[in-house]
Amino acid sequence: MPVSADLNATLAALRAGRTDAPAQIELALEAAGSPACAHAFVAPHAEGARRQAAAAAPGQPLAGLAFSVKDLFDVAGAPTPAGSVVLAHAPAAARSAPAVQRLLDAGGALVGRTNMTEFAFSGVGVNPHHGTPANPADTAIARIPGGSSSGAAVSVAAGAAFIGLGSDTGGSIRIPAALCGIVGFKNTARLVPTEGAVPLSTTLDTACAMTRSVRDAVLAHEILAARRVRPDPTPLAQRRLAVVKDLFLDGMDAGVGAAFERALRRLRDAGARIDEIVLPPLADLPAINATGGFSAAESYAWHRLLLERSGAGYDPRVAQRILKGAGMTAWQYLDLVRERAAWIERMQVLMAPYDALLSPTVPIVAPPIADVAPGAERDDAFFRVNALLLRNPSVVNMLDGCAISIPCQAPGELPAGLMLWQAALHDDTVLAVAAQAEELLQKE
């Protein structure tokens, strides 16, 4: 099967007897060991994957096919370093995180733990401890993969896994999906348990996955959430969609702008109604988050003692962001919780008429790793890129919403993502619209 084959196509080939799970695992392990996956894995699980593939039953949802796990999820019998070195000698996990166990119980074969931004605190994807996996979309220039689920994205894009389990706190699934040219679905956070994962923000963290197609995203979500996605047969010509003009379209580079406008044009030509709207509550976000936001406060609460003991071992850029939470008072945190709830209510009223909202996932294509690699002389460039990458997707986390990024670039162009999003528990409609948009955008 070619790397472009998705999970569903490979399952169909298994059922038809054109391949088998052990053969597929060997292909996945070959990809995992290839130059395209350099630095993508921090702990390969080759022999375990072979055993799991051989033991899987054909009728299981994943039938012995490959998935990868971001390094912040517990896997029974192994430590959970979360992309760091300060947790490298932590005790092994007694049990796997529920999200990992559900993939295993579905017959998945774990090919390895994937590299990530240390403690998931950046959308860029660089890691000074384990190296930075290069984006498979460009073999001429080593470009960032996006983060924080960097290795998970590369594992899927390069053919080492059909599902890359990761987490999304401010875009850490959708950013690398957009930059690497694959699909990333951030479900409503409450639908998938986050227990057994090193937290960044207990308020915003979401356990979710990257795949090669929307239909694979549906299957992965059904496994992770232990629920069936309800089909939504509404034709595209009867969909009501909206483009948010404020904030989301600012600062687009030429490649993303062209891909986004082309996607909108094709959707309109297919009959979809697309309104252009503004969302005034977006202007309130800087004031709401002025004291540092949930990620800074909640990560500092988790890391405080570890920073005191082992702060010198942290990525300085990550430590800097965590330490911003040190100054938040209890009353400021409680105000943040209250103001977020009121903000969500205002946003939901304005979004209610639409099946989904549309925006670029991120406003730029992947910059070269050399521009943002570890080093104080590149910190300004790093934080500028990080802010651009997080800007659009983080709105959905603040909303407690759901969103998916699908590729919208033309052949030969660097990847660009189209993000479809809505408020909490609109997951099934967002997936349905994304499947329609994906089919349309893949047509020549």
C-alpha cells in the first residue's frame, strides 16, 4: 500500500486479503526508521508492534495497524518524559493512559512514542534535547513540523502510523497537521479522557489525533471517545458556513492566502452559502488573558517544585513561558474562569446560525528550522512564529470548541490548512462538513 493510502483503505485491503497486518507493520517500521522520520520517535516499539499486529483479530477496528503515541501519554511499563530530560528517570507508568489503552483494545499496534515540544508548551515543534523532526512536505529545506505534537504529525505524514495520538491545548494537533499536510481533529475536550497524560493546562488540554483523511479522523475519534459519530446527510449546498474576517485572516502569507481563497471559491461554486462575519468578542481575548492565561497558571502549578529542583534542565523557552504563571493570584485565576464562561456564551450566540466557521488553520507555511532553532539569538524569531501559529487555533480551545484542519493546498505547494470549527459538542457536524470539503478540494 502506498504512503498516501489512508487507514480505511488499508483496512479494506486487509479484508480483501490483499495485505495483512504483519506486512503493514513492517512497512510502518521501515518508514519509522527512514530519514523522513529522523527525530520523530523518542522510543520505538518495534517488537511490541510486531506482537500486537500478529495478535490482532481481523474484526477489530484497527486490525493490527500502526499508531503512534505522543511522549506525554502514559504507556504501561515505560516512563513518561513528555519531551524533557528532567523526567527521564521518572518511575515507569503502572498502566497506559485511557486514550492509549482504547487504541490498543481496538487492535492497534503501537510503533513508538513520538517526539514533541518539551512539556507541550509551543506550537513550533523544536526540541533542544531530542532534535527536531523535519517536515516531510519539503525535502529540499528542513522546515518545522509544527508542535507541540511534532513527531506524531511526522509519523503520520511519513507513513509510520495511520493514527498519531497527541494533545491539543492551543492548537498542538491542528498546527502540525496544517504544516505537514495531513488531517488533525480537535474534539470537544470532555469527550476523550486526558487522564494519564502530563498536563499543560487542565482547563484546555484535549486528547485527540492526526490522520491522513477525514474518514480516518472519524474512526480514530470513535475509538478514543468510545462513541459513534452520528451521520449528518445535509448536502453541501444546504450548508451555512461563515468566514471570520477579524483576527483569523490577519498576516496571511501569499501561499496560505491563495490556498484559502481557492478553497472558499470551490465551496461556493458547490453551492455552500458562506457569509463573512465579525466576532466582536475576539477583541476581548487579550484583556481576558492579560495575566497569562490558563496554560501559564496551570502549568506553573504542576511544574513549580520540579522547576525548583531541575530548572536548569528545561528548555529555556519553555521555562520562560511556564514562569509567567508564577505571578497570577487566586482572584485573578477565578476571574479568568468567570470571564471565559461569559465569553463563551457571547461567542456561541453569534456562531449559532452556522454549521461551521472557516479560517486558515495557521496564517503561514512552515518556516525553516534554522530560523527558529534553539539559541538565544533566534528567540525573537521563535516567539514571533509561535504567536502566529497559535493565534487561530487557540481561539477554539478558549471556546471549549471542536475543530478540524484539512489540507487545502494545490499539488506542488507547501501545505496549508483549512480549519472548520464550532462550539462544544458540534463535533459530528464539523466532521461531516469537513468530509464534504475534503472530497471537493481533492478533485482535480
